[in-house]
Amino acid sequence: MLTATKTTTMLPVEDSERAGRFYADMLGLKPITTAPDGTRIFSLGQGDALGLMPAEKGAQTAHTVLSFEVPNLEDEIRELEDKGVQFDDYDLPDFKTVNHIAVMGTERAAWFHDTEGNILCLHELLGDDA
């Protein structure tokens, strides 16, 4: 059933032009099409897609909406920072980042926001010997 389907993650954006530039220029995603309602569709690779759906300001949530699995977290952070992406840092009693990175069990992760306030994540899975 659904286990063999391609998926499209839909994110609410106030300004689809601005958001489209961020996802194409900063994150390097390939635009596929723009739907009649203004939703911009980008390829996420492996057949999946991302839709940037026009929505009112404040439609974003306060949690991570999309996480990209990467093979080398530091390299990806450096590449995105070189393009102007700003990563979040946290210093909470039970959750801290060092150089933007939090270690959580078998993965490491770093967070940033798109131009619309959506929270995005990069994560790297750790090997058995990590």
C-alpha cells in the first residue's frame, strides 16, 4: 500500500517567490513545477518532492517540519553557512548544541529556519562505533 509510494512534503509559506529562491538558491533543490494555486514543487531526490504551499503568516509550527539526512554534518553546515544560512544554537538544561550540533543517541543534528519561519534540520546517523 502506502509503503511503496512517493511522497510530497507540503510546507506553508507566506511568500512563495521568496521561499522558492531560498530552497533553490540556498539549499540547491531543483524546481519541478508551480501548481495553479501557486504551490512551488521541488525535487527532494529518490522520487520524493517538497511543496511550498501559499499560506497566511503564522501557519508555520514550532517544531521541525523537514529533516535532510546527510553523510557529513559539518561539511553540509559549512556549505550552507557559506551561502548565508544561519543555524540555530540551543543551551537548555536537557538539550545543547556545540558548533550548531546536538548529539541525540544514534544521530547528530543541526537546525535552521527557512525564510518563512519553518524549522528545518540536517541530521547524520552515527555508526555502531560512534
